[in-house]
Amino acid sequence: MIKIENLHVHFGAVHAVRGVSFNVPAGASFGIVGESGSGKSTVLRALSGLNDDWTGSMRIKGTQLAPRRGKDFFRRVQMVFQDPYGSLHPRQTVDRALSEPLEVHGMDQHERRILQALSEVALPPSVRFRYPHQLSGGQRQRVAIARALMAEPEVLLLDEPTSALDVSVQAEVLNLLADLQERRGLTYLLVSHNLAVVAHLCPMVGVMQGGEMVETVSREDLRAGRTVHPHTTELRRLSTELEEA
């Protein structure tokens, strides 16, 4: 579903992403983990179309991506951002936030689709006409996930989807994402600085440092400590929650 080869991204003189390559099969999850400034979110932004200044090759379902994307791409690929409060318009109700993608993509049966989306993310119909500030952080992220699903995408790009949430809510959102993936056959690309979060959702993990993907490792090898690159070993050592993920 996702094939990235020799991706490079520059910001002026800064070489932010250096020759990154990886594949994600349809219906699978791939996690990218690394410290701040490692280039992990830059990879996600290039793939999502938010940054069009890159070189290399990126394909979705065999289709080569150009720097500028058409409407079909944005129906097939949706993104869930780190901060649900920042990604939802403060003066738009949940109903409006969920209606907008349907209008953009010319989809019908708005009422049915909105109620179904709220149900899928375990939110009651009463949430529909509330504003973001009237919801908890966990509820806002569920709305953001529901909005991403409105266009019936095949791929979700997840940019630190739980880092702005309380620890008690993080597991709920991760379990929701796992359920949605199984139900809809979605492909996930998850970026996080938290190794335990990535290991919870992704069977394969790419570790980034200094713009390079220094190791790709399975969740099982990660948990067992069968790592090769020193940076992966250090990240694992620092992640006290990994064994419980």
C-alpha cells in the first residue's frame, strides 16, 4: 500500500531526511520512532502532501506520488494530527467538522454517515452539536479520527495521535485505532517518540536518528532486546513501558 524509496527532504541547508526507504503492506501498521528532530514527522508530512519539497519515490497502492496531490489522493489518504484541539476549528461544531469532508468529496447520506462515524469511535449522538472546547481531550481525538474516516480512506497517517492525551486515555485511543483497522482493513503509518505506543499498534518499527532510518525491527525482536543499532538499544532501555505494551 505504501512504498517509499530513497526519500530526501531539505529545509534550506538542513538535510532533514536522508535516503529513507520502507514498505507498508495493505492492512498493516508500520511505526516510525525517534527523538525530536530525527526526521520522523518530516517523512509523514512529505507523504501526506503537506511538504512538497522532496526527492525520491513515494507510491500509494502502486501510484507514483507527485509533489502536488489531487483530490483522489486526499480521499484515499487521511491524517490524524497530534493536537486534536488545534486540528479542530474552535467555532465549528462536531457536526460541521464531520460534514465538511463529505461535501468536499461529493458524498451523500450525510446524516447516516455522521451517526455511523460517531458510533464507530464510541461517541454518543449528543456530541454531534457540541464545540471542541466542550469535549475532553480523548473525545476531541475521537472526533478527529471520525473526521479522518468520513472520506472512507484506505490509509491513515497518525502523527503522535496520543501524545497530547492523559496516560489513562492513550490506551483507549490506541485500542480504538486497532479495532478500526481490523474492521475497515486500514493501513496505518504511525509516528511517535514513544516506543511503547508504537509497539502497541505496529508489528514493524523503523527507528530514525539524524534524518536516517537506522534500523527496521519487528515488535517481537524489540521486546526481546534483539536490536542491532545502538540508538535502538538506547531507546528501548529508556522505554520502561515497552514490556507492557
